[in-house]
Amino acid sequence: MIRDTDTPTALINARVVTPDGVRDDLAVCLRQGRIEALATSGIPDDADVIDLLGRYLLPGFVDVQVNGGGGVLFNDAPTMDSLRMMTRAHAAFGTTAMLATLISDDLEVVERGREAVDAAIAAGLPGLLGLHIEGPFINEARRGVHDAAKIRALTAPVLEQLRPLEHGPTLITVAPECLEPGMVRRLVERGFTVSAGHSAATGAELVAAIDEGLSGITHLFNAMSPLGSREPGMVGAALDSEAAYCGLIADGVHVSDTSVRIAWRCKGRDRMVLVTDAMPPVGTQLEHFELLGAKVSVVDGICRDERGALAGSCLDMASAVRNIRRITGCSLSDAAVMASTTPAAFLGITGERGAIATGLAADFAILDYDLRPVATIIGGRTAWTASGGTRPV
């Protein structure tokens, strides 16, 4: 398909998925890695024309929680080689921008991960957007499969050691009830996007953190205080908040269909963020892997540790799009917004990507009539095709 971004390209005969609906009357014109125009008639005379044969053209998926893929867990090897394998694995499912995610670990590992992500972005690694530091500043009582030995307090001296990326967004998940008042505000002032997760916070504690600048909820419903009749907990406060973006693992396992529908009705497409929480098996046939020394088995596409606890997922973003449509009955446009536009808004990069609009990055997921991936384009170049696999970009 597309190899040279200097040559103008026109994608024609596509069903272009926009926030306002699916359009079949648009040619999407690309030049130098950007969307140059959406044309209803006429395309540049010098353009290479690619006929998409009626397939769906969606904005490339933005996944803010990717622990691994392609057989790699980022915690185990926070290097550029690992990032390359992860981005290639997820490109096969329409993901064009991801946050490499570190679960609770030593601060030295966090720093190595930060350095690797910064270096990879600076080197132009396609598909890598930024870093998600998920812990270690969480509540041990809601740790899930996070290693209890790695969990620690976020003190003022520790905060001074933490640095956000120089070249991309840095998301950090914390338990608000475990932080001193004002700590969320200081994180935001230092350049972090702050999310709440693995937390036993009361509703009031979450609201206070949101007032300080916390803007996200990490995997809603999972590893957090539930909604109660007199204490709303994190779940209730998150659903009630008009400001908070809520990540959701729509794999049919982490969250019941009923709970997904409740979240959909409360949050809508503009505050719900589809995430994978993906582990190393994505893009492979792995049947087990190690998670910080603990064995995790993959049975029927579900990752569980030896205690039977869920340990991330084998979900990919294209499957998340299909699942959210099946569960909620939402439109394809709504699903695309939750997979692309809303996560971009959460990270503050709507001027860069997350939609099919003039001036944005030419990042696309091309899906067939059954919403199965056919090709992925990152920065105006073909990163993956169903027929040819991963391509250098």
C-alpha cells in the first residue's frame, strides 16, 4: 500500500467513519504523513490512488494501557527493542498510538522505562505515543496482581525523582486516598496526566482528587471501591463525574455486560475510553507467561494467575470496538470515538490525532465488513496488512 509519505495519496471508495456518521462520499487525501483534505469531488492529479473497496476507514486506535504484546512484557525489558515488538503486535489490530505501560515496580525500572520511551519516540518509532506508570503508588488492598512488595508511598522526595516524558504524554495511575492533599495537583503541575486506580477511595476522596486535577479512572469497576447505597465509592463517583474520563476493558470478562451498559449510559462516548490492558500474548499463541515472577496462564483468551485472579488481558482494540457495539448497541461512530477521539482528548492531543480530519496525523485502522482488521496506516505509511503482516514504516 503506502510506503512513501512524500508522494500525495488519495484513499477512495472507503466508508469513512466520522463522529457524525459513516460517509461513503469522501476521498481522504494524504501528504507527508498528514491528512491534507477530505474531498467530496476531485483529487490531486499527482496523487497515488488506493481503492479501499468499500471497507471501513476509522481513525487509528489510541490505547492508553498496553502492558505488553508480541511476547513481551514491558516491565521485564523496558527497552526500545521491547517497544518495537509491542507496537508491531498491536498495529495488527488497528492501534496506531499507544502508551507503553509499567505496572508497579521499582523506581529504577520506571526510570528505565521512561528513558526507553523517550528515546523511541525521539527516534520516530511508529505507533508509540507515550508512557503509562500504573503504580507503584496504589492501595495494597486493591492491588490485584500487582506485586505487594513494589507498592510504596508517593512522598515529596519520591515525587522529585519522577519525571514525565520529554516527547509525549505521561499518564500516572495512583490511589488518591494514599496521597497527601495537594499531591495530585503537584503531579499535574509537573506535567503528568493523573488517573485513579487500584484504589479503595471513598467517593468524596475521588471528588477531591478530581478537584485537584485528576482527570482519569483506570479500568473502571476493576480494582476499586464499588458503588454502594450510602457510599458511592470510586465507581459511583466516577460515573457521576461529568469531568472524569473512564477507561474500560470491554473484553466480556473484566466487566459484565450490564455494568458496561450502565457505564455507557452514564459516561457516553465523550468520557468513555476503550483500553486493552494488554499482556504479552496479544499477537502471539502464548499459553502462559511470567508477570513479575508469577505464572500467568491463558485459557480461552483469559489471563489468570495461579490464584485465579485476572492478570491483564489478551484484548486488542479492534475486538474492543466490536465488543462495545455488541454490548451497548452503540453506533460504529460512537465506538470509534471511544477508541480514538476520546482517549486523544483525555491525553490532550486532539490537535494531533484521534479523528479523520484535515491537518491531523494520517493514522488509520482499515476494517472489513465484519470489523476485522485489514490494514493499519501510521503517519501516512502502511504499518501492517492482513495479507503481508507487519511492514517497516
